[in-house]
Amino acid sequence: MIRIVDLCKQFGEHWVTHGVSMDIPEGCMTVIIGPSGEGKSVLLKQIIGLIKPTSGHIYIHGIDITKQSHRELESSVTKIGYVFQFAALLDSLNVFENIAITLLENGMSVEEAKPIVKEKLRLVNLDEKILFSYPSDLSGGMKKRVGLARTLVTDPDIILYDEPTTGLDPITSRIIHELMRDMQKRLSLTSVVVSHDLSIFEYAEYVALLIGGQIRYFGQAKTIWECQDPWVYQFVRGLTDGPITNGTNGS
């Protein structure tokens, strides 16, 4: 569903991604891990077209979105949802308005949008009683779920998650991970997750390790703890000695 070929992104004199190539399997959850500052979030934003790559190709459903005009790109990414790191809810809007914002901007009436919003709230296990609450009234976990409900209103077949459990306690993180997995299975979604929370391995099918602007490893999540690849072995165990810290990361 998503194919990335030799993707490069340069900001000034700094290369963030430098030859990223990866095939992301359809209908699965793939988690992208790696040290801070390695360009994981930048990679997500390139997939959805928020950042234009310096060179390389991104194929979505076989279409190279890097070659598209702005109008063509808007059409190509309509079925891609993006869940921001801190939910990115608008404080001045209530829950209904935050979730329905895309529907309302596209001309749907409030009455037409209400049943859709309520359905998406049920999907993320939230009661419609919070419909007219404001973000300041919600817990961190509830905000994350409202952010996911907002993404679901467009009925995407791909969802990109940028650090979905940042700032959450372990119990709430587990609830969010279980919800992400359930949504993926129930709606046949392709999920791409950027995360530093290694408990995500329990829920993902595949793991990609991004270091030095390149994918150093791609494999099954269920075997990640047994993996003897030196890059993976050092990163998942938090070791100070290995290729990541010995200056062999290719950056």
C-alpha cells in the first residue's frame, strides 16, 4: 500500500532522511523506531504530503505522490489519517466541533454530522455525553481518543500515528495501543506508528529502525527481542556500546 524509494529530505545543510527505502505492508501495523532527532516524524509528514521530499519517491496505492500537483496530492491523501503527537485539539472548540471540523468545512450541516461523530466516538470507546465538553475538561487519554475519532471521520484506509502515547501513564498507554490495534483489525486499516514506547511491539506486526537517515532494519515485531541485528540489539536494550554510539550510523 505504501512504498518508499530512496527518499531524501534536506533542511539547509542537514540531511534528515538520506535514502530511506521501505515497503509498508497493507492491513498491518508497522512501527518506526529510532533515536530522537532521526527524522521519524519528518518521514510521516512526507508520507501524507505535509513536507515535500528533496528527492526520492513515495507510492500510495501505486501512485507516486512526489510527482503530483498540489490539487492531485490533496485527492491522493484524502484516505490517509494523521494522529498528532498531542492530539492537536483546538481549545476553543468543543469535542463535537473538533471531530466534525472536516465535515463542517466541506459543507455538511451540524445535524448531518452529529450521527457520524457519535459513531466515531463509540469506535474509540467514548460516551457521547462528552460531545459538548472542551479539551480542557478531558484527560490525556481522552484527548488522544478524540484525536483518533477526528481522524476516523474521513473513513481512512491508512492512519499515521506520531508518538500516540507520549505523556501517558503505562495503563493509559496500553488502552491506547489496544484501541489502535482494534481499530486496525476492525476497519482493515494500514497503520504506521512512530513511537519510543517499546511496549508497542506487543501490538505491531512489523518494526522498522530508522538511524542515520536510513532504514537499518525491517522485520517482524514478535521476534524483535530475539533479533541479533547489532543496530536493533543496541537500541531496544538501551545499550551505550554498539554501532549507534560508535560512529558507524552513516550520518
